[in-house]
Amino acid sequence: MYESVTNFIDDKLDMSIESLKALCRIPSVAAKNEGLEVAAGLVEMMLQDAGLHTEIHPTSGAPVVTGWLDVGAKRTLLFYDHYDVQPAEPFDLWDSPPFDPEIRDGRLYGRGVADNKGDTVSRIWVLQAFKETRTDLPVNIKFVVEGEEEIGSVHLPEYTEKNTDFITADGGIWEFGGAGIDGKQEAWLGLKGILFVELEVEQLSRNMHSSTACILPSAASRLIWALDSLKDQSSRILIDGFYDDIKPLSQSELEAIKKIDMHEEQLKEVYGIEEYLNGLTGDDLKQAYYGDPTCNICGLTSGYQGKGSMTVLPAKASCKIDFRLVEGMHSDDIYRKLRTHLNNKGFGDVQIPKHDGYPAAKTPVDHPFVKLVERANQRIFGEMIIHPTSPGSGPLYLFNEHVPMVSIGCGDYESKAHSPNESIIIENFRLTMHRLVALIDEMSRW
């Protein structure tokens, strides 16, 4: 069914790739507030060319682009994507310029091709194929494309809170996904929440000669002692009440992860490790991966870090920490517990000048829409691995009450999202579009 649509996708593959290249040439880096308006404008134009009605919604940050096509169908399919990308630095690690996409050996390289511009364009291009072949769409379509996903979707609630009717649908496709290390397609049904904080310590009016460390306090040492109080050497988080509200994995989720092969030994080689944290293996490893929160130090800054030596006693020290949160946990609550913990441990002088975050969200593994996605994937790729949630984070919580979401995409294990030489396999890009046609067909008969 819809052979004319899939034939168009195949015959015009070069055109869809050129559309993707055009979007990837825009350095829409949210962390630098660069190129966002331009990228939003191009996304809107692509949606319009595919026959959708569009609107650009201003926020206090990057604009949100929406597109819709109401054909009077029984079911509505929604897409969530983003046009912003991670910074491309360090540039010298790229084999080709990150914002000048290049095809090599069947892969398209460039910042954003995997996360998430490739998925965005593939989804729009499917609708372009329906339009160009004059094939009636059997489902209604909605798009929400934002520009701040890579910095925590800070201003997206300004849109979603006012537009709950628009983000309500029978099923939704989230922004990322692809093939795993074994080449099988993977679907992710949820995302962990996050609390991101910065900690700062200031002990002196300026950096001092390190010889004065015998009589003057060190900001770096003070920060290290505070960090040492947060978790023990087994990574058990020591903040009072941290684990109190966690909702454990459901029985259906536990049954689902039993079917998943974690490829433990293969990944040990990839990571360059001899064992996982605390010697985890088997079901324990899976339960930690899908169901445990984290407290991770992302970066530490203090003193002199250039070449050679400079013997200073640092006046200031800071660090960045992210807490990955699971169902039942809330970022504001964990922030308050962190602040109370530092105060109670005698670290009231450790400041938290910045914090933001959001909760976890998931689609149930037995939701009918999940089965639809699985059937559509079977028609094109074969077997699909169903992950109850991702260890990563995203603003799924904003949509969770309004639409069941499944995250699938055109990436693969070697896509290197967020890293130099980000890429996708062109054949996956093509077949991903075929899968979406199959999903539209499946959804029309739901």
C-alpha cells in the first residue's frame, strides 16, 4: 500500500538529502544562541512546501514552529523534533567541516544530521511525498519543532502550557532513535528527568601563592569535600530522602527488559572497561540502566589549568552536576534536598547559583500505539528492540498526559551524536521514511 509514496521517496532521495544538507548548514547552536531564527524559518518553509499549515510561536527564547494538516481522519499523529544542535567544538577533530555536510562511504556527516535534523527532514519529506503523488493522507498530522532541546527546552513550557489542545494526539513520534550496536532498530518509550546544578565556592579575595596554603583556605579543597559528601564509593547517593519517592519499574517493564540483550562484553570493549559499576551484570545491570537515578559530576574548574605549572592557591572553585531522575522524583524537590544536605553537612557556604530541571516521563510498554510502531517497523526493518525508557533526558513530561510517545529515528550506533564526525547512514534515512509510511498506514486502521 502507498507504493507511489515510497517510490517517490526512493526516486527523490537526492532531493531529500539536499534538504537535510540545507538545514544542517545552519549552525543553529542553542548554547550560543546562534542561527535559531534562521533554522526556524527554514523548518517552517519545509513544512509549508509539504502542504502543512504553519505558525511560529515566539517564546522568551527560541521560537517554536508548528505545522498541521487536518484531513478529517479518525486518528492524529504528532511529531516532536528540534532544530537546534550541540556546539561542534572541537573543530579540529572533524574530518570535514561540521556545518558543511559531506557524504562519505554511504554516510552523511555534519553536526545535527543524527540529532535531530535528519529525523526532522525525513518526517517532513514523507508528507512531501504524499503531497507530490496526490495521495490522500489517512491520518491528521501535527508537528512541534522547538529550538532549545539541547539546553533543556527551557522555554518550551511557554508554548505547551497554552496549547494543550494542539499537543493532544492519538500517537506521537519523539525526536531520536535508530539502530543499536547489533544493527536492530530500537524504540525508546520514555526519558529520565534531570536536575542540573552549578556549585560555587569562594574562599579568598584572589588567587594566592601556593606557599600560603599552610595558613589560608583552599576553595578547591572545600568544593571537593562538599562533593565527597554527596555519594559514597559505590555511587550510593547520600542526600537524605533522595530515593524516597522513586516509582520502581513496573512488572511489565521488568518483563520487557528481560528480553533485551545489553551486549555486555561487546560494550566493555567499546568503553574500555573490565567491569561495570559495582560489578553489575545481567538483570541487575538492566535495572540500574533503566531504573536508577544518578549524581554525575560533569566538570570541575579551579586554579590554573594551562600548560606547565603555576603554583597557586585557588580563591574560587566551581563544578557542574547533573542528576538523572526517574519516575516519582521531581527536580525542585531534589534541589531542596541538595541544599538542605549541604547546609546540614556544614557546607552552607557552597552556593548553587544555577539550577534547572524537569521530571521523567514514559509511555507504558503495553500501550496500543507501541504495538502499532512495532508492526510498522516489522514491515520495513524486521525485529525491533523496545526500551521502557532512555537513560537520557528530554521534555517528554510536557507531552506525556496528552499523547503516547515513542522515540524512533534514522540514527545508528556509530552516529556519534553530540560528538565530532556526527553522521547517519543514508540507507537508514531512506528506510526510516518507508517505516513512517507504514506507520501512517497502520495508524489509519487502528
